[in-house]
Amino acid sequence: MSQYWSAVVHGLTPYVPGEQPKLPDLVKLNTNENPYGPSPKALQAIAAETSDHLRLYPDPNGDSLKLAVAAHYGVTTQQVFVGNGSDEVLAHVFLALLKHDEPILFPDITYSFYPVYCGLYGVEYREVPLDADFAINPDDYHGPNGGVIFPNPNAPTGRLLPLDAVAAIARHNPDRVVVVDEAYIDFGGDSAIRLIDQHPNLLVTQTLSKSRSLAGLRVGFAVGHPDLIDALERVKNSFNSYPLDRLALAGATAAMNDNAHFEHTRQAVIATRERLEAGLAQLGFAVLPSAANFVFARHPQHDAAQLAAALRERAIIVRHFKHPRIDQFLRITVGTEQQTDVLLAALAEILAA
């Protein structure tokens, strides 16, 4: 701490990202990165942009990317906002749309950046407990509130809320914004973007870090009613008019336009997830149904922290959360087929010891 810190900084509890260890021959299954590379067309577009053009500012509106997102989802560019990763998009959402007089609602087990944003912007919140099966109950999100936000599929559980349940939450909160954080939607669900024309209070955020394999590029977007998008643009242009650089805009636009690569890699992840779920079940794990590129599993006879430590000794990294209700679960990213073989073999060896 320092005497020069503001009162805001003194009161913050920052988000802790998944570690990025520098270990040889690491099987890295802790941060939900896509095991397959980005679109070759995206890489070509990025390379083509590394020219004398870098002396010039990028397009502050990100028009090429907005066009690509709009075309992919069948919306207008006035319904699209783009930013430096979905985390920055969400940060703008909290300030522009969720900072009101009443507490916002989000699940008690969810993306741990949400309470961090609340602390940063002075947003009151109330955590809504998941049910006994770690699912979101839409009925719990009725009544007075300052807005609603939840991931779908939820993180770190991976559980999916059907679109009719999402629509019900939006319908029961007509005077408040409902934000659906769809970082993992492409691995097993239908996007709520199809609902935005019926629900002007509904905003959907997505990222290119997962299903488009561009975590290192930092690109995210939101889709919703033009009035919601205008609020985000006002905050963005009061903070940083150029959140996406030329390389990010070029690569992200090309990735959004390469549907063949997108479909091939996401289907590969889905297939491997199903094999991973089956393999874990054979080893005695209880695995929550997942619609994401990770699984959430526990073993009834083995402590999760000890399992994570034993895997680390074998250069396999998974995520363990030291939070009530989920401290006996491991979140395991879906890797390649080879990485899955290595993980399952290591777990079989650990459990047999």
C-alpha cells in the first residue's frame, strides 16, 4: 500500500487470471485457450497489416469488424460494439448500463471479474445462489434490481441456460438491462443474439479468444439495441478512442469471415470434450454437463487440490478454485486429443497410487 493510492485503489480486490507458467513440455489446461490455431486467413491478414500503415492510427469505430460481426449474426452495424477483449467490453457495460441505484444480480458461482468491476465502479450487487445442480434458476432473477448479468454457458460450471429461460429473464426485467456473457456459447449453445430484436433491454457479449483462437489478440464485441450500443460508445470514447489496433482489427475481421475454419475447430473441441467427459466418468469423476470448451469435475474419493498438485508434478496444469461449494471441483480445459490422452493417463496413475 502507498500513501499515494486513491481510496478506490485501497478498496479494490483485483481479478486473478489463470497462471501462464513457463514450464517445459507443459500440458496447459487451465485458462480455456483453444488448442487449435487461429484461421490461416487471420494470420495472413495480420501479416499484411505489418507495414508502413502502422504509423497511422487504426479505425476508431472498427467498422470492418462490425460489418463482419453483423453479417455473421444477421444484425445491423448499429447493433454492434467492439472492444479490446470482452473484458474491456464488460467493463464498459458495468459503467454504462449497470451502475444504478439498486443492486445488480449475478450468480454466486460465476465469472469472478463481475465483483471486481462492481468494486471498481461502485456498483452494488447481490449474488444469487445456483441451485443444487449448479444451474441458474430464471425465477431467481425476478423482482427489483439494477440489472442482471450472467455467463451462458456459465463459468466455471459450463452449464447452459436454454434460450427460452434467457428470454424469460429479459421479459421479467423490462426496465433493466440483462447482459448475457457468451464467451463459450459456440461450443454447445445457441446465441441469445437472436432475441435482441424482441428484447431491447438484452445485451449479448462475446469474445474471439475462445472459439476463434485469438486469445492473444484481445478482441471482443457486444450486440444489442442501438440505444445500448450508443451508451457503450459514449463510455469508450471517453476512455480510449482506439481500443483495437490495426493488427487486431485485421485479424479479427478475417477470423469472423472464415466460417469454415471456425466450424472445423469448434467441432473438434466438442468431440474431444465428449471423449474427455466419458474418460473422466470411467475414472469415477462426477462431471457437470458442459456446453463450453472445458469441463467441471470432482472425484468423490479424492481432494481436488491434491489432484491438481499431483497433476502439476507431471507438468499438467488445471484450474482449482478455493471457493465455497466448488473447492472440490477441477476446471479442465479441453485440449487436443493427445493432451487428453496424457491427462487421462496421469489421472488413472494418480488415482491408482
